[in-house]
Amino acid sequence: MPTATYRKPTKNLHQSAQHATAGNRIHYERHRPEETVLYQLVQENVETFLHKLKLKLGRGYPILSKMNSMHFLNVAPMAHGFLRLRCASCAHDKLVAYSCKRRGFCLSCGGRRMAQTAAYLVDHIIPRVPVRQWVLSLPIPLRYLLAAHPRLITPVLQVIHRAISTFLIKQAGLKRIEAQTGAITLIQRFGSAANLNIHLHCLVLDGVYRIQNGVAEFHSARLPTAEQLRSLLSQIIWRIMKALTRNGALIEEEGMSYLAEIETDAALAPLQSAACTYRIALTALNIP
């Protein structure tokens, strides 16, 4: 069930952090990704994996993924570049390795990007009103479909946002033409087992804004019941299936829906299929 939280007005997060650390001694410990299992696994197997994948498929691995893995391996050793930081009081030095600034492998860069995004949303985007998180998971066939064809995420999101916003307007006792709400969706592409699992985390205002005389007035929505949520979910499922059918991604025959045969990336398709179903990708590719 979606959960709601009320955010009280707070100071700017950056100012709060400065006040929290004022007068306290800050200790910095360098990240050591080269000591992690992930780094060692990529370092020992990435070249063999890319070579065998090329032999199996007759072409190279997508260049973006290769660049991400190579940058991830290059940032840990100091030989690939670093900053030297010196304390003005005690002249103590600290060496900080360059970050890869890539998406995917690097936990440090991913964590920093996550923190920066959250701070920006709190400080500049989300108003000081109740916010409810709506988490929508998808069945395995649709996870694979959206992974192989990311363009289809847009019509799926449009269906979901419109259904939830209409529901909230009714819960606030207003009509569609009288009010509107706001939402931010974060697309999660993996599950807890690092499996391919595209699902959506929607941060939706738990109410609507009604503009009267040029002034926006917030109206809270009533708490949804379990029966209302079941009805809304059924509506979302039906509309998503219709939208994907209109886009040619699904075929409907005799009351049943099937995945249409759409051209996919030959290099990624077997990996995505294996990851969606919790299988080891190399086994799925039958690489010796």
C-alpha cells in the first residue's frame, strides 16, 4: 500500500550539514573499491566476458557499457589521477582518487548522485505538503519489454500518473477541471538481488492544488481504503495493457495478450531475459 509522510519546513540541507559539523572534527576515509568483491569480479572477468560475447554474437558489446566498466576499473588506483588536499592548520595531506562519474558499477558515484538529487528535490522542487509514495511493480514479461524498449516507459508513466492524479482529485472532493497535483517518478531498474526489475517509485503530492483568484490553495486527499486501491490498481493494469497494445508492443487475441515480436538489441536481449528471471547471464548465453 502507498505510504504518506508529512515533511515539516526545514533549513536548507547544505546549511544544516554545515551547522552539524561546526566545531566537530571531520575524519575522511578514502573509498577503496579495489578491495571490494564487485571490483575484483569485474577486473578479473570483464575482458574475457566481452571477448567471448563478441565471438558468440558476432559483434561487440554496447560501447557505453564497456566504457562504464573501464572507467570503473581505472578510478581506484592512484596512478590514474588524484587530488592532493592539505589542511591549512596542520598541513596534513590527503589523497583523493578521481571519481569515474559514470552510471552503473560505481557505488561511490551512484551514492553521491542519489544524495545530490534528494537534496535538490527537497530544497527546490517538492512543496511543504504531505507526500505519498506509490510503488508500482510489473510482471516479468513487461519488465523485459520495458528494458528492451525504454521508449515504452513514457506511455506507461502517462497512464499511471493520470490515473493516480484523477483519483486524488476525487478524494479531495473536486473535479478534474478544477485542480491538479504533482508527481516525481524515479525509475528503478534492478531488485535486491541485482536482477533486472524495472519498477516505479512515484512521489505524489497527497492532495491537489486548486487555483482561485490567482492563488494556489492545497487540498488534502482523503486516506484511500484497501478497496479503493484495488480498484485503482485494476484500472491502471487495464489502461497499461491498452496503451501497450496501441503502441504495437502487445497483441490481443481472444481476450489474451501476448508480447509482439519487436526488433531488439541482439547483444543485450539474452542478458536482459536472463536477468529478469534470476538466471546467470553467461549460462543463458551458453558461453564456454
